[in-house]
Amino acid sequence: MPNVFVIALFLSLAASLLLAVRWGLARLSLTRDAREEYAARGVDRPATIAGISEPDFIRIYVSANEPRWALYAAGALLGAIVLTFPGLVILHTIWEGVRAATGASDVFAPGYYPWMFFMAFGLVGTWAISGMIAASLYYRRAPENFEVAMMRARGQPIEEVEIRRRRPKWARRARPD
């Protein structure tokens, strides 16, 4: 009979692999779309790509539109897998150290409810550290807006241009005071 932890490990690895494959396939599709967009802009609106080579346009287009969330979610899952076993060892060591230092009774021995509570929430906290690192990297390494990156590649001054953000669909009728 397979162990539930081994099943959870394989499911997490499979989910991480699927997320990484989703990111890779989306990047391939976006690269193809970028080539088509560059060719179409060359015919319809050549001023928008003036001075920008096709490889630069493809890099800007893909980096602005790729689903980075899938890559960072896969990394967070892998990080949680990697941190699980060292986290369990550290949490158990902390528990035993505090128990020995305070001279706690056998009610606080491993296997009883206080220990289970500490280990469960400590393990969730360990996984949250992995998610926190992935989220921090996701926001810290966010690419430039597509329009801003295109303006920078064309050599236009960015400070004077106001780039309007599209309103969310849920806020179309809402008006600011």
C-alpha cells in the first residue's frame, strides 16, 4: 500500500511539471505570435517598430505577455517539496529543545495533540516561506509594460508620456470622485 506522503510528493511534482510545460508552450506560442505581429506592423504601422529589430521585438513582446505566474508557481511547489523534510527536522528539533528546556510532561511528547498542532502549522509556515520567496521574485522581476518597453527601444523619452491603464471590467461604470 503506497504511503500518502509519497502520493502527495508525486502529485506535487506532476503539478510543478505541468505548470512548467504550460509556461514553455505559452512562450513558444507567443514567439510565433510576435513574429506575425512584427510582420503585420511592418506593413500596417511601420512607425511603431521603427529602429527595432525583429529579435528585440520578439523579446519585448514575449517578456511582456508570457504567463510568468506558471513558472513561479512551479518554483514555489518545488521549493515547498525541497523545504518539507528539512523543515520537519528543524521543527522537531525546536519542539524537543523547548520541551527539554522547560521540563514539560509527557502530554507534550511527540505524537500527542500539542506536538501535532505545532508540526502541522509549522509545516504550513515552511511552505508559506516557499510561496513568499516565489511571490517576491515574481514581483521584483516583473518586466516593463509592453508600450513602455517599445518606447524605450525606439529611443523615445518616457518621462513625458502618460500611459493610461485600462480599467478593470468590473469597474467600467464606476467613476472616481
